[in-house]
Amino acid sequence: MAGEVVVDALPYFDKEYDETGVRDAAIALVEEETRRYRPTKNYLDYLPAPNYNAFESEIMKSEYERLQARLPMDMLSMKRYELPQPPPGKMTDVSAWTECVDNSQAQLEHQALRITNLDLMSEYGANAWKTYNATLLGMVEQAQKQLQDIRKQIQDINWQRRNEQTQAGAKLKALEDGWVGLVSKNYEIERACVELEKELHEMEQQRNRENGSQR
């Protein structure tokens, strides 16, 4: 079949790999082919050009630009937690004080919300983390089971290869022994034929001598 790869090696049966110089010769052949091999086609041509900026947000871009320019990082702003009073020129302005009071109430509500979140985390956070950890353990167990299944499949494939190669090697050994036997028999037959031809030649010479003496 076109494109079929014929493997002519039986690593589970062949014993020549342990002989002196065989491994070095194989490595030398691989290195020689590597030196002569020059890829002419990029195997990634069928893929679109990568967009390395696809997941960059505006904040990330500005931060990258800051790092590239070697500028210091902005300090954490605490302005949102401040409660400023009206400027000196508006100390008697009711609207300015109203704005300050609204800001104070917003800050107070924000802190109250943070306290509520902390109370909720204190009450339910432990159970949420336990549930999360249980989910992670389940995922780990599932991944370990998949890993064991894959390892078992690999082991089964290796055992199958070993059995097939052992059977093929035994068959090749039997065929080789048969071939050696046939070659030996052919050699014996050829030698017998040579001996017979020699005897026939001697008998013919003897007959010629006897015919010559009778005359």
C-alpha cells in the first residue's frame, strides 16, 4: 500500500543491539543524516499568524509601556478613604458641606459593606473552601485515574508488541534455520554431483583405456 511504513526491526527479539560498536554505528548514521537534512518547508505554514496581543487589556498595555520606559509604579492612592472638608473659601457654603457629608456617608457605607463581606466570609468561607478543595481532589483523582488507564494501555501495547515480535522472531529463526538446511543440502547435492561426475569421468577414461588395449 502507498505510504505504508515497513518496520524491519524487532527490538524485543534482536540481540545485535548489545554487540560492541552497533550502537555507535547507529548513532553515527543518525548524525550523518541529521547533518545532510535541510528542511525546505515550514510545518507551521498552515496555521494563521499568531496574535500575541489578543489578550492584552488597556491596563496591561499601559503597564507594559511603563515597564518599557522604566518608570516607577504609581503609589496606592488613599484619596478614596479621605474625608476632606470644604476648601477655605467655601467654609460657609452649605452645598460644599453637603457634598462632604455625602462623601462621608458613602465612605461609611463602603466600610460597612466590607465588614458585611468579612462576616459572610467568616461564616461561609470555610465551607466554600472545603467544597472547592473537594472539587479539586475529585479532579485530581479523575486525572490520576486517566493517567493509570493510559499507562495500562501503554503497557498492554508494549506487551502486545513484545509478543508479536517474539513470535515473528521465532518464525524468522525457523525460516532461517530451514534456509540454512536447504543451502547445506544443496551444497551436499552439488558435492555429490561433482563426485559422480568425477567417477563417471574416471570410468570413461578406464573404458577408453580398455578399448585401446583390446585393439
